[in-house]
Amino acid sequence: TQLLEQSPQFLSIQEGENLTVYCNSSSVFSSLQWYRQEPGEGPVLLVTVVTGGEVKKLKRLTFQFGDARKDSSLHITAAQPGDTGLYLCAGLSSSGGGADGLTFGKGTHLIIQP
Amino acid sequence: ETGVTQSPTHLIKTRGQQVTLRCSSQSGHNTVSWYQQALGQGPQFIFQYYREEENGRGNFPPRFSGLQFPNYSSELNVNALELDDSALYLCASSWGPGLQPQHFGDGTRLSIL
């Protein structure tokens, strides 16, 4: 059974601060995705990383896939209240051709206080 | 382009009853995956349908079953409901089983009394 561990589980910081969220596993994934979910809504895809060591930037968000494709991080620079939400990482198994679905972490609840 | 839509948005059932949840996939998407998200947890994969056939299944008992129709819309059926089945049920569609991204609907909130 593949597991993804996210840390921290909860994070509350002031507007303007930087933060990093981690997603770790002992399993290798063919790709890893980060989603953001707001209350009462479904997850919305932020980014997909595929290559070990890959770094992708989305405005103030920087995503990195570990060299061994077992872990990932999300770094937010100068956090804003609009960044508040549940951040989920999800991995696609390296076997199964996608039929195994996505394995999700439990998520990081992020609150940015004005 | 129409996104993924799910119905109903909320549902209350009692233990032992049966429920059917519905999902319309995004236009052109032939693959639908269902996930269960318990309160405070990440979504858990239930199963996936590709071209009207079950293509993969997570660790859920047989009382969780599904269908996919020729227009690629899908149903999730749960029999003999248990209290632990209370959760947000999410549907996601994509172009194919291994192709991303998956586009999620806003889910059906199922409460079991």
C-alpha cells in the first residue's frame, strides 16, 4: 500500500511570511500533483510534476519533485490571505497505468492571517 | 466547456439503506474516478471507469459499485449503508486512465444517521 505523508498537518501564519509544505513517501510515483481544496468544493489542480528533481513555479508558489520521485515540497513566498485552504499532494503509481487512481496525503490546512 | 457536475450536493440516509450518486464528466473525458473523503482526511480512491468498464479499484468492499454510461457519465452505488460511509464523495474525470490532470466535481456530502 502506497502512503503519502504530509507535514505539517496545520499551519497558521501571518500575511507576508514564507512557508513550506512537505509530502513524503517510501514509494516511487510516476508523477505527483498538488491540489488546493476550499470548503464545500472539490480539489483544484495546481501543478503536476513528472521528472525527478523537477521544479515548477506558479506565481508565488514553487513546487519541487524529489530526485528519487518519492517526495515533493510546496513553498509559498509572501503568503496572502487568499492562499488559505487545504493543500493536498497526490501521487500516481509508477505501475498500473493509472488504473490505481491517485494516492492522496491527508492534506495541510493552511491559514494566512491578515 | 462544461466541468464535472455531481448530484445531489447533499444527502441524508439511515443505516442499511442504499444510495446512488451521479456524476457528469467534463466534455470529451472518457474516464471517471470516484473518491471518498472523510472529514479531515485526503480523498481515498474507490474505483475508476474507462469506456464503460471498471478499470481499477481501491480498498473498498463490494457493496460499493458503479456504472459508466455511453456518454461517459457515471453512478456510484452504495448498499447497506454504514455510519462510516458518511463522507464527501468526489468524482473526477480525465482524458484517459493514466492521463492527467483529473478534474474534480464539488462532491456529494453523504450523511448517515
